[in-house]
Amino acid sequence: MIKIGLIGYGTIGKRVADAILLQKDMELVGIAANSYNYRVETAVEKGIPIYSSDKNTDTKSIDDLRNNKINTNGNFNELLGKLDIIVDCTPKKIGRLNKELYTKLGIKAIYQGGEKADIGQSFVAQCNYAQAINKQNIRVVSCNTTGLARTINAVNLKYPIKRVRATLIRRAADPSDSDKGPINSVVPSFELPSHHGPDVRTVLPNIEVFTTAVVIPTTLMHMHTLSIDLIDESNKPTKEDILEIFNSSTRIRVIKTNAQITSTADIMEYAKDLGNKRGDMMEICVWDNGIGVHGKEIFFMQAIHQESDVIPENIDAIRAAIGFEDAEESIKMTNKSLGLK
């Protein structure tokens, strides 16, 4: 049984914690909380042991938790002393600060995509699981990078890719982030390429990926439009070929437009009707009628649920770090527990 702790019980952290609880080979020893809030209350109701995020002799967090009648099992150092691995879901840059402590204690760590790529082995299970086996530090790449990597890799396995051009239409904030915007504008990124393209290459280094991005006033999902140029001009796929690739690939869901799912709002409603926990959609959603082929160029559109698509990758990253070598089996186990194909 893999003994796991988690720090950063927010949008990603609470979902990773729930996913860990579903694994037959994992034990969630506890979560480290920085302060009292409704998320900590729900963790208590689920029976998850609570620790404070205080290090060494600090008591600020534990005092706040206890003042709000949250029973704690100790501080962060005490939690780390009971673990095989820590999943760090703290806001970007905090994970890097925590790394020094993990390294000192010899604790393996999983970080999120907000951290710089040099913090550890970048990871998408379908792309480079083998490279992460037994690594001390693994970085699950961001929601956007995960989405791009899944679909690009699926195509590349059958039709080798020369280059990818993608535009990311990014949601402005998560639904619970009421203090963020924009509210009534489209904000372009003047970083060219946007950081997503180089990030994809941390898991798919042999494919040229150039990305641009804009932020729009929505909270539901990200949208990507992709143009893929293939290497082999003599092996040109049809639309049906690409559709079959996506239909047969794990963690990708083909969306039927004739089922009247024609927007990100429709996808989110569809996820709820499927009975997905929190209405999440962990698969990358590709519209069937959004796929086009012109010669050796492939075009498609995909939607990314930024709150949940990286959750299965975190579970597989844990197994890789501990030394579980069978990528296909890990993905299968994770998918079964989360109801994914």
C-alpha cells in the first residue's frame, strides 16, 4: 500500500485526494491544510486526517484550525514522516519552496503544472510514463499541456507529426474564483509562443509545437484549435481515420454534435448528466464535426476541463514514482477507478 500525503486542498488537490481514496493500492495518510475553510470541513466529513501546513515549530495554521474546532494530527513535518510520497497541489512557486524540505527528508514528490519544468520529470501518462519510473520528483504538466499532449500523441503514434500550430482560448478563472477576471474583454497573450508549446515538448520533445493564447470571460473550460502538419505526404489520413484514433484512445472523448452538444456549456451539462463527480470531465473532448483533413494537414477543436483533466495523471505519476513499471496497467487501474475509458 502506497502511503500518500497531500498539501494544497484546493481545486486540484481535493480532486486528487478523492481519486487516491478510490485506489486499491494507495492510502491517503492525510492532507496538510493552511487555514480553516469549507474545503477542510468537507475533508473532515469524509474522514480524511487533517494536519497543519506548519513546518517545525510554527503554529499559525494549527492554531487557526483548532480555533475552528478542527482536530489535527500534527504539523506538516509529522505528516511527511509517515509517507512514501507527497502530492503537492499548492499554488505555483510554493511547491518549489517545499521541495527543499522534501529533498532533506528523502520524500518523493508530485508537483503540478504551475511549477517550472526543471522542478522534476514532466509527465503525461500516455506519453512518457517510462521516463518517470522511480523518479524522486515528478511534475504533472498543466491542464492545457495535458490536453494538447494527449491528442497530439494519439495522432503521432499512427501518423508521425512534423509540426503543430495551436491557439488556446483560455477560460479566465475557475468557477469558484469570484475575485478574478476579465469580465467583459478578450485578453491576448503577447508571449510568442505561449508557454504551452514549449511545455508540450517536455513530454513530446521530438514534435515542434507553437502555441498562441487568449483569455476570455468564461469559467467553464478551455478551447483549443489545432492545425497539425504530418511528415509523410504519401500516408494521408481521412477524417474517419482521425475519428477512429480519438475514439480508440484513452482519456479522449469524441463529442457528437448531432447529439446537440455544441458548446462548452453543453459539455459541462453532459458531464453532470453522466453522473460524473462534481460534474467533472477528465477526458479531452474533441468534436466529431470539428475534425478536418486537407492533404497532410489535420484540423480539430478540443475542450479541456481545467479543474479535472490532470487528476488521472496524478494517480499514474504516484505509481511511476514508486516504481510501478507497467504504464498500461496503471492507466487501466486508474481509469477503472474513475470511470474513464
